[in-house]
Amino acid sequence: MARISGVGTRAVGHVAGLTVQRWGLIAGAVVLAVSGLFGGLKEAEVPPTQPGKEVDGGSWKVTVHEAVLAGETKPAFLTKGNHFLIVTATVEITTEETWTLMRNVLMLANTPGVKGQTYNLLGYSDNVHQPDEVVLLRGRTKIGQLHPGMPEKVAFFWELEPGSPTPAEAKVLVIAHEYRADSLTARVTWMQDGAKTTEVAVPVTDKRPGAGL
Amino acid sequence: MTQPQPPGFLRRFLKRAGSTLLVIAALGLGNLLITFTPDVDTSERPFLRSGEQGEVVDARTFKLTLLKTRTAAVVTSEGVQHETQGYWVLLRIRVETVGEPHTIGWAALFDSKGRSFRASDRVKQPLVDGSRMLQPGIAVEAEAVFEVPRDADGFTARFGASRFDQTMQAIPDITVPLGEGVWLDRDAVTPDALVVMP
């Protein structure tokens, strides 16, 4: 008993005598070991947002409403045999100037059969597509811009090729922007920030064939 | 006869302190230069040419005159009526290029809150969307159409040749004479089509 007590006393004395640097090394080793057990120090995955919730993308606020599969729906036109995946959302531009890149507001991720090239979204590795068309539901006209201070309900169209599987859920990305200096030109502008992209999981309703919206 | 020298440790201290002071002074000077040097957006800002309705404003590569201003709740274009949650501002302008052919690719209204509203793409506007090539010496008139929110007022209208880049360009900046409490034409208004003036 006295022997055990003697070892314990020496151990306590040894621990108490450790330098700050040693304590730092020990703490680092513990953090690495524990984080390694739970998948390392990678960023925790954020679960997708649900439709109906407003998402702040920096340069806009977006509320995604619904996603439908539809046939030809004016004013957009389809290649024969294809069909549309249409996502409706309310978009409010929060910058001080008209936003002219409407195809960069919402994108579609990991949906097989989407026509066209994938989009390279920085900080995001998924298979991403920009919409083919953006339509203002007020007046049903194609638009390439929205103005500040005027939130509008907008439909985003993606063309799907024949035989593509019917998705039960669309993984819609609300793209985020940050107002900062461009590292190449030093101009202060809205720069895409892929790391702050918000995913919205939207159930898809099949309304083919028909008008859709 | 030699001058008395300070002790060695003091010499070393003064030498090191002097170097540190020089570094601090250099950093301070650099900070001052950065603070008082205009950034890229300021140093390459457009050259605004102020004007009033009815006045010919010279923008070096083109001359522009604001002829008439009106507002509306609904605009008709190509047979389609376009409603808005805000209101429409229609500016009849006359443009004549100087020296060589040009397009007008950019038009925007700036309001008193510092916001800017580009010419609407809901209606066809060949004069200000860059699709109409203008020839020198041949004046062209049309109405430019803007959609603005209800709380927007105190406008100036700006026009540029390039659709994307207005840096270091001469840009007309014309006061839009809309008084307080905008009166809206409740009937659908059709914008004046583009006409070549004699």
C-alpha cells in the first residue's frame, strides 16, 4: 500500500512538474486521438434545409417552395422527348444594384439526366447544374435580372433527358455570395462563396404531361 | 583624444532599439500610404457628366438628351401587359454617337437611397440593351423603361456604351424630374418605339 502510494506521489509530482509546452503537446495529442475516432477535424455536415424556410445567400434571400416534373411549360421550350424539373422560389435581391446573373441563384445537385454541362462550384464537389431558364411568374416572362427591394416569385427550369430516373427529392443549392475584394483585380464585388452554399431538400411532384406550374 | 563611449550593453540596446524604431516607422508610413491611396474602384470610377432634362449631355463617344419622363403601373410590350409591384419609369431619350458606330449597352436609374435599377429586361429595349448599332451623325430616339420599387425616388439616369464595364468611361448622369408622390398612369402604357430622327 505504501509502495503504491509512493508511485502515485511520484506520478503526481511528475505531472505537476510538466512545462507548459509539454502540456500543449499532450493536449494536441489527445485532440488528434479523439477527433480521429470520430472522423477527424473535417467540418460537420449541415443537414439540408426544408422548403418554406428563408435562406440568406448574402446577395439575396431565397425561399424555395416546390419542385415539379412537367412537360413543355411556356415560355420555356423543350427538346422533343425531354421534360422539365421546375423549382419555384421567392427571391429577394439584397444588394444595392440590379442582379444580372439569375442562373447563379439556384443550382441543382446530384440529379441524373440533367441536360447540359456541369457547373464548377468552388468548394463544392457534387455534380452541379445551373438552370436552363429563369422565369418570372408575374407575367410568365424569361428574365436575366431582378432588382433590389422587389422580392419576386421565380421558376427555375432544368431540362431532363428521356429515361432519366424520376427523383423523389431535388437537392437544390442556394448559392451564397460574399462582398469582398477580388484577389486578382482588387475590385470590391460580390464573389461566389461555395463553402456557404445551403442545400434544400425539396420533394418532387410528378405533373407530366401538362402545364406544370 | 577619443570621445568617451557608452558601455557595451547600452550600445547594443540603442542599436537594437534604433532598428525596431525604423521598422515601426516604415510600417506606419506604409499604413498611411495605404489609408490615403484611393482603392481601384475609386481611382477608376466613371466620369459622370451631369445634366437636366432637355439638355444635350456629351459623353465623349455619344451625346444623349433626356426628352420626356413619365410613369405607369402597367407597361405593354409586344402585346403582353407587364404589371409590377413597384412602378415603371419611362424615359424618352435621343442618342447620337460621335465619330464611330457605338451601341448603348447599359442604362440604370440611381435612387436617393444609393440603389441602382438596370433598364428592364421584361420589355424589348434595343436602344439600351446593346443590340442596336448606332451610326455617327444619325440621331435615334426611343423610350427606356425601368422597373423600380414603390419606395424609390430622387432618380438620376445614367447611360454607358459597355454593358459590363463603366470604369473610367464618360457617363451621362441626368436628373429625372419626378416630383414627390409619383402619379401613375393606370392605363397600360406602350413605350415609344425606336425611331431614327431626320
